[in-house]
Amino acid sequence: MSATASTTEFRALTRPQMAARLARDIPEGWYVNLGIGIPTQVADHVPLDREVIFHSENGVLGMGPAPAEDKIEPWLINAGKQYVTLRKGGSYVHHADSFAMIRGGHLDLCVLGGFQVAENGDLANWATSENDMAPAVGGAMDLAAGAKRLWVLMDHTTKDGTPKIVHRCSYPLTAVGTTRRVYTNLATLDITERGFVVLDMAPGLTFENLQARTDAPLHR
Amino acid sequence: MSATASTTEFRALTRPQMAARLARDIPEGWYVNLGIGIPTQVADHVPLDREVIFHSENGVLGMGPAPAEDKIEPWLINAGKQYVTLRKGGSYVHHADSFAMIRGGHLDLCVLGGFQVAENGDLANWATSENDMAPAVGGAMDLAAGAKRLWVLMDHTTKDGTPKIVHRCSYPLTAVGTTRRVYTNLATLDITERGFVVLDMAPGLTFENLQARTDAPLHR
Amino acid sequence: MINKIVQSMADAMAGIQDGSVVLIGGFGAVGQPNALVDGLIEQGARDLTVAVNNAGVGRVGLARLMDLGRVRRVICSFPRSSDPVVFESLYRAGKIELELVPQGTLAERMHAAGAGIPAFFTKTAAGTLLAAGKEIREFEGETYVMEKALHGDVALVEAWQADRWGNLTYKQSGRNFNPVMAMASRLTIVQSQHMVELGDIPPENVHTPGIFVDRVLHVPYGDPSGF
Amino acid sequence: MINKIVQSMADAMAGIQDGSVVLIGGFGAVGQPNALVDGLIEQGARDLTVAVNNAGVGRVGLARLMDLGRVRRVICSFPRSSDPVVFESLYRAGKIELELVPQGTLAERMHAAGAGIPAFFTKTAAGTLLAAGKEIREFEGETYVMEKALHGDVALVEAWQADRWGNLTYKQSGRNFNPVMAMASRLTIVQSQHMVELGDIPPENVHTPGIFVDRVLHVPYGDPSGF
């Protein structure tokens, strides 16, 4: 998303900036699962000396950065089927044990992409009515329901400007009421009992301008 | 039990003979759990070249014979808290995985001791009304309900001659209807839809004499 | 002597019936029993239900099995892949059934089958379309869905090492669904990269004990191919 | 830098509240966190519920904790032992509650707690006194009992090796209940025979990943004592 369609001057965050913004809020020692897509980029913005332990659904705990081209280990992939590395102290488990970590509430944080996030914390990120392919859910419902905290990282609106931050989701839900925070290219929003509370906004963006791009009331 | 109290001449099996009788019926390749007490002795009567894989509830699969006094490994015990050995090919798992083997129907055979076995296959082997200690069940209910086959190895009567092979159990049940066969010091009995069927008897014992020591009708 | 090692693919596949539920290991291209899937194609069983994470890539392996009309139903979490052409076209044409299951529920349903648990409750999918028709229940004020055990008639598993008792290890992320599928099935067939002597795998580090394994075929194919 | 290693027993025991549910590992004398149990005696928490396989031997360790009147309730499968004098006398005097649970159900209830499963069904105990008051249900013509997850506020665990991330291995039959108790508890405290560097435990052979561990104390006490 760029600001070209906007009526005022502001700079929407780029994807690397969005990932970096979220990464800032992950403290050392957390166990974190990053969903496929933009969330995966978050790991690149956590400095290696801040020990955060990344989990992948396919039984990898303690993932490190992507390997150099000549250091690829063909048996070591993440849930997005990308080659990854394992940090010292990492471990491998089977799928049921891996999802026990997720479903048993052992992950401090899960970051997922989203189609819509509602002010009641509902997330829709797996199916849309426009999609005529067979539906696919992967581990999204397990992650969204199971982690201690669910943060969503996504654009604030669709490409045609339709708000993705909404009063109630119109797409099929991934989980009910579990989203705690949303990081978009325009703002960071906490979900509270009052609804969405703005923590920060893209440089130059006004509260009113953000509200105009949002389908739910925003609070300061 | 000896035959001294008997009105006819017969030789009741000794405990080693009972264990050996049962051991004869275990084919190579079976996964077998032997309960505490006489059942544990069955392993001594399976020749080592007939590979039978013995399981212990505390996460030991592939137990071997007791160690020599100077070969004891203090971290390797069975469910009866006796020192054991591990055969080549054996493995260790945690308690939930160990009981998944039991409860998931992966053991070919479990051999338990008993207070009473009924002709409907019910087993009572964990509590009696005479016992004023705190009740203890251990893994008996898991084993009796979970194994593919439950065989009971016990004396045919109590020391005072009360039958332990009964029409219906009067003691609290361990499992309902799962016993398939009983090996006693007097006979081997299959449990079928007709009830108890005698497979063999102690040397010199007559069918009528066996019936007289049994509280359920016997079939040939 | 117990010897679960078989010498031919025909021996490995012997007795798989039409109408079987077949659990197939692997996640991405890693830990996939490709040779066994080809063996199943050759063996001829039809009207199969296949439980697997992805519904096949390109036109080989599982995709080919589906393309040949041998699969009635797929139980999976992610029917898409880099090239899901066969599944997608069969699905659009109504020629294959899909039971979509969240990935963790899929794994836990197999674990439950292996552990003698016919049904369990989970938070996953509560309040979503994937809970439709399922029993819903509250525990301590939270809403849960009842899910049922998923048993396999056959599991096809890929291992890194195997011995004649069927003890297995897996390499890195090649473990994935393989251990729970081995637990959940009446007949577990393994292709293993390496065959080792009894006792070579340290007893503390056996990943799948042989009690869950019926047949092992040595298939030293090397590294997983790309995706 | 993540460092779960604590330097003193006081640090290991910090914050354990009165009224806690404490899961204590070990089977027989093997894999028992004896030092941590002594630490808990010292620490002073009372009105405890203890889940453990056996209810203590002689007058030391868990038996002493009970003798001091600090345990309100025991959840176990086998309250007897070679010398159960303390438990037996408290039990006969009505001074301690007992929840008797089949051993496999006990392990699976903890596994369920760790895996986010509030309740599950099992054949074990169906039709027996230990199913009294529990929900009974048929699946495919067989009778099952509904059992509930058993969560710990605290787990006391004994390991063979540990690193600063809390990765653990266990020796031989010392594994027993320890891994499921680590999974099932909000605060998992480990005493380990050996401390190793990060990466010394091969990643395929970590028995309990550090995600289930909060604190590790080095207690190199040697072999288990007799029974």
C-alpha cells in the first residue's frame, strides 16, 4: 500500500517496516510462531543477540535465519516450506507434540496475517467467498485459538481500499475473540474491552484519516 | 497350592510350572506386558531365542532378564520396581507414550494376577472388601481394558479353598468382560460365549474334581 | 527371530484392501514416503480415503493416485500446494470428497487413535465453519469442539533409520506426521533411508518404537527433492 | 540471553503458593526430584494437592511433606509402597484426601492438560468403581469414561541433562512421568544431574524441549537410592 490514493500527506509503512515495528515488541525469551507471508519476515528484524525462540508447526523449535545458498539442509524446512536453519538449543518434535505446544497455550505469541480483524477480537484469515479453490486452513485455527497472544500483521485495507479492520468479520472466522493486537501499514491497534485503541500511526497520518480507512470506531 | 487337601490324587502345578505353561502359548514377535507377582515369572520361561518383546508400564519396551548382582543399572527398573535389563532393540518412552501402547491396543497380550475371574470375562484383581488399606490400582485397569488379549494367571482357589473362578465377581471389577483365558494351578480355561472351556488340567485331576473347585459351570 | 524387513515393494504392499483409510506421512517434500506411494499406485487398491497434510503436487505420487481415480476422499488441512492441479480439478468436478481439518486437530486425532481415545475436546475451530455439525461443549466457561479419533487401516511412513524390530528415527523436520500415523494404523509400512543393526539406535533416542511398525523396506533415495 | 538455570534452591522454589497443585515426577526411586521435594518442604507452601504415582516411602521426602500436614489431597494410582506408613496413617485418620486414578489415565490427563485438551474419553475404568460419578458414553458400541485434564500449578521434575534453554534428557526409566508433568504445569522446576552447553544435546534427541521448562537447578546427586 502506498499513500498515493490518500487525500493527505503520510507515509504508509513498507512491509519490512511493518515487520520491524512488530519485532520491536517481542521481548527476549518469548516462544513465537510466525505465520506464512509477511509474518515470517518478523524474524529478520529480531537481532540474533535478543534470544527469541521461533517455532514452526512442522516440529521445529528454535529456528534460525534462512541458510546461505550453499548451506541449505534439504531436511530442514519451516511451515511455509522454506529452507531454514536451527539455532543451538533448537529441537525437533513430531506434529502432535508440535501442536501440543500451540494448542496447550505454551507459545507466548503467534503472529498471523489476516483478511479481517474485528473489534471483538475475531480473526478471519483462511477463506473468502471470492475464492473458488478448495478451502485450505493449515494450522491457522490451532494457532489463533491456542497461543497465549495472537497478534495480526496485515495491510490496513485491501488494494481497492476496503477496510480490513472491521466492526464484525464478514468472512468465515479463524478464531473467535482471540486477537489482541493488530499491526498494519497505517497503525498499531490494541484490542480492548472498548474496541480498537490506537497505539501509534504511520508518519504524517491523522487519527481522522486513519478512522476514515477503518470500519470500526477507533479509540485513543 | 498342594494336593494334600484333595480327596483324589493329583498334582497341582507349582508357580514355576504355571508360568511355564502360560509361556508356552506366547509366540515369537508378540508384545507382552506381565503384571506384578506370578505373571512376572513368565518371562523366565520364554527362551531368549524366541523373541518376545516385554513391555513395562514405566516406559520400558524390550525388557530382558534380571541383571547379575554386579551388573545392576540403578536407573533401569520395571513396574514392580525390580532391576531389569534392556535387550538390544529395546527403547524408553515416557509414561503417556507407554500407556498409549497399552490403551491404544498395541500390546498383543497382557498377563495379570487375579482375585476372581468370571465366566463373562470380568476380572477383579485390585480391591477386596477385606482390605482396610488405601486402595491402589496402578496400571491394572489400563492393561485389562487396553491390551488385545488379557490372560489371567492365578491359583484356582484361595488358600482356604474358596473358588476364584466364578459365575460373577463379588469383588470390585478391574475391567468388564475382557479376560480371554485363565491359567491356574489346576487348569487352563478359555472364556468363550459358552463360558469357561477347559483346555487342559493338572496331572491326575478329573473334570468333576475341577468342577468341584470352581464356582461356574465348566465346559469341555 | 523377529524380522519386519521386507525385500520387495510387493511384500511391503501385500494385503492393502480396496476402501482402506491410508495415512501418508510427510510435510512439504520432507519425510514423504514417495516410493511407498508409487508402490500403492502399482498395487492397485482403490476407493481409498487418504489422510495427509497436503493433497499432492503436480502429477506424480499422491496426485497421480488421485488422477487415476483411486481416491474417493481426502482428509487434510491444506489441499493446496505449489501445484495442486490434480486435486483442484477433481474437486471442482465433484469427483473427490474433501474433509478439511485444522492441522493440529488432524495430528491430535491420529494421536488419539493411537492412544485409545475415541474422542476429545479442543478449542481449535470453536465458533468457525469447521465446527459445523460437531458437538460443542463448555469447560470452565470456554467453548470446545469434540473431535474423533482418526484411525488408519494403513500408514505409509518415511524414516531415516530402521532396524529389524521396526525401531525408527527421523531426520530433522522429516519427523512431522510420521510418528502419529505409525501409532494410528493397523498396518504401518515404512520406507527407510538406512537400515541399521538392532541396538545401533540408542534406546533413549528411538523416535518410533517398533511396536508401532509392521513392515520396513529399505529405500535409500537420498535428499528430498524440491517443492 | 535466556538463562533458566537458577543458582539456589530458594530461587528454584520462589513463588510457590499455598493451595497449589504440585505434580511430582518419578516412578519407584527412579527419576524422583528428591532435592526439589526437600526444597518444597523448606519453602513452606501448604494446603497442597500433590499428583504423583506413589504416595511416599518411609518418613522422608514426600512422606515428610505429608507428615508435616502440608498436603491436603493426593492424586495417585498406587498409594502403597514398600513403606507407606505416613500416608496410610493419615488416610486412616481421615486427615488426607485420596483421588485414586488408573496409572495410564493419570499420565493421559496430564498429557491432555499440556496439549490443550480439557477432557477425553477412555475405556480404562469403564464399568468399575473408579468410573463412579463420571460421564459414560458409547462410541461404536463400546463404553468409555470421560476424564478431565489434570493441570499443575507447579511440576517438580528430575532430568539427566539440562541446558540453559531448559532442554532436557532423561536416563533410562528415569523418564516416566517427568515429561508429561513438565507439559502440564504453569511453572516447571527441574533438578538435573548434569548441566550441558546449548547444542550439546542433539536436536533430534531432546526429550523435553525447553518450552515446557521454567527453572533448572543443578543437583548432581548420583544414582537413585534403593526402594
